Amino acid sequence: MSALTIRGLDDETRARLRVQAAQHGRSMEAEVRAIIQAAVAPPAPSHGFGSRIHALFADLDDSELELPPRDEAPRAAEFEL
């Protein structure tokens, strides 16, 4: 773990930080850690996994995909050995 000293913090900012920490039930040090971690965290993906998969295949033309006709109705898989 490393230590970080913040100099030149004005009294008003320190007081607001103390109040915010109390509202979140944390010490001032824990509040500063949470603020810094949130500030440098990687951005959350704007789309979910399914949306990203869909985007990969969205440009495909359905007419290019030829499926053979079904000769029989679908049936449940059998898992017996």
C-alpha cells in the first residue's frame, strides 16, 4: 500500500469532504479512496454482451444464408450413453 499526501486543500473543501464521508458512513480517508477509485475506474460498457454479439452480425444479409429444408420435426436431445 502506498500513501498519498494532499496539500493545499482549503478548509471549505475539507469540511464538505468530512460531511460527505459521514453521509456515506466512512472515514475521510475511505471517502477519498472511493472518490479516487471512481474517478480512475475504466468506463462501464455502454452495451451488454448480447448487444455486442448482435452488432457483430447485424450487417450479414439473411439472403446469403441457405438452410436446408427440415425433413423431420425437431426432437429433444438424448443424453444416454
